[in-house]
Amino acid sequence: MKPEIYIASRFAFKQRSTSKPTFIIMVAVAGIAVGTAALILTLSIVNGFAGSIEKKLISFSAHIQVRQPDEQLFQERRSTLATIADQDNIAEVSPFLEKSFVLRSRNSNRDGGWDSKPVLVKGVKEEQRRAFLHKFLKEGSIAIPGKGEGISLYAGKTLAENLKLKVGQKVMLAGLGADGSAQKLFAGNAGIVDLFSSLNLEVGYICGIYDTGLQEGFDDFVVLSDLTALQQRCNPSMISGYDVNVHNLAQLPNTVKRIIDSLGTPFYGYTVFERYANLFEWLKLQKNMTPLLIVTITIVAVFNIISTLLVLIIEKTREIGMLGALGFEPGKISRIFMLQAFLISLCGIIAGNMLALSLSLIELRFHLVTLPEKSYFLTHIPLLINPTDYATVSMAVMALTLFFAFIPARIASGLKPGRALAT
């Protein structure tokens, strides 16, 4: 063992009279550990939060939607479907039909009263409906019951709570007329005469209730249905567009461009990131705050190690003088304190990694911290345990610690033996 390493370990972890680490060393290790754990947890939460919301949005909507201008309906064609499916990076393509309705249900709290809410009924193929409901269905059955009950509907949990919907309940769907005559149906006290004044009336049957955790504009607005049944009742053979999912999300912009170039006018397309741009900008803002938090916590850790080494220099002044008197060059004395900083940082980083991992596993297992779902779309803190984050934070803390430890190390190497021994 080199003398510098041996002396550095003695200076760092042993007092003059006992074998226990000094209090200032323990404080320094604890400070670096807490700072490291805070950095790792910050990255885990931010990345986990962004990943969870992005995953929910992508699960709720297709990666790409292909439509015609003004959201007009058009004829479903196999040739169009084949043209989209033949493009690179395409995983699946399916048609869908969207219809705006006012959903009305009887209010059990008022005699003869009705509750109304505008909804968007989206008819999708059975494969897409089953895949979605396997993830998010909370009540009811994925299998649609026999015909004769009206349009089979799957309502979001928020909508079901607002209108007090239950599985098996029949509801009325009033189409919003172009002349705006159905707008009076928004009023909760509208009478039955107002209801029948709309020509587009359908009976719906609540087959199930889903919950994605996305509330405003999602679970409180979108109602799923079967595409074929919705077409038969409203617009035979007509669709609103095509839902397209891809293999590689990183190639979404190029994939959209290729699809539209192949289809030509009047088709246009947009990605899920463009459709929910406001939410993704919000997530981007969350990520933009991360560097500020990292810099703040890192500065605290850096000042912590500098102050610790300066205190050690004061404490070990006589020992530094003795080393100088024994012939240790200033460079070797400087290396001793650099090695001290390395050992202290290493212990703190290891402890910080263990603390961050332990807290992450406990939270993932027990969900001790809850969130208001209406504000954050999540019921608990999402944590993404990424080894890259742990390694990046560890190396960054170590590099910054050693960089700023050079200042006290130079101060120690500059002490004159005579003056140091005289203290």
C-alpha cells in the first residue's frame, strides 16, 4: 500500500485516540449520501412520471391518426388500409368512427330528473377494444352481450361518477344537430319534449366502466363502442379515420409524412404528441426543472466536502507539519487530501445509492405517498429505477467532489512544517 493511501485512510476514518470515525467525517458522508439519494430520486420521479403519463396517453390514443379535413366522414376502403399498412414501421392499422352525443341518464336522486353530459362515442374494432379494456376495465365484461339492448357502451370512471352510471344501465344518446337545436339538452332540467326535438336519438347500454386515470377530456368524455354496431345505427360503412400504431416511436414524424405522401389529398395525419401537445409540453416543463434541482443539490454536496476537508486540515495541522518535516513533498500531501476526498465521497455515494434504491423499492411496493389523481393523472408517485441514472449521478458527484477538493488539498500542501508544528 502506498503511504499516501494509508495516511489518507487514517486521516479520514480514525481519530488520534480511538478507532471510530470522527464526527465531521460522518456528517460529510451523510451529506453526500443524502445529496446523491436526492439526485437519484429526483431523476427517478421525473422520468417515471413522464414515462407513466406518456404511456397512458399512448395507450388511450393511437400513435397516429389519419383523417380528412374538417373531420368529415368518408368511405372505408381496403386499398387505403393496405396503403397505410405497407409503410415501414407500421405495427397495426384499424378504422374508427367518432360521433358526438349528449348522454342522458335518469337521476336517482330526483324524481323524474335527468342528468346530461356531452360525450364522444368512439367505435373501434373488436381487437382494439379488447386490448384497451384488458388494461383499463374496472367493472363489467369485455364481451358484448346479445343484440337488442341498444348501442353497447364503455364509459370512463369519471363520466360514470358524474352521471351515476352503472353496468347494465340503459341511457339515451341525443345527437348534436348542426343547427344547434340540441344544445338545450345540456341543461340538466331539460324536459322530454326537448329531448325528442333532436332527430338523432339512440339507446345505449352500459356494458362496462374503464379507468385510465386521465380524467379531463378522457375518462369524462370518451365512450367506447363497437365500430360495426355504431356504423349500423348512425353511418353505414362510414368512418372518421384510421388509428395507426408503430413499432418505433422515435420515427413517428417520418412515418406520418410517408403515409400522407402515399395517400395524397385530402388525407392528413398527426401524431399523439401533436394531438396532446399541451400535456407533453407540461411534461417537458417538469423535465426542464430537473437540471436546476441537480445543480442546487450538487452545490450543497460540493460545499459540504470542501468544508469537511478544511476542518480536517485544521484538525490535522500538526500531522501535516510532521509529514513535511519527514520529507513528504507538497504534491504527496496534496494527494493525501485528494484521496481523503475520494474515500469520503465513495462512502457517501455508496450509501446514497443504497438509500435511493431502498426508498424506491419501498415506495413501489407499498405506495406510501399518494397523489391527487385529478391533478396528476396518477394515484401514487411513479418511480423509474434506471441503472444509468444511478451511474451518472454517482460519477458526477465523484467528479465534482474531486474537482473542488483540489482547493483545500492545495491549502494543506502549502503549510510550512515549522509553522504547522508550532500550532
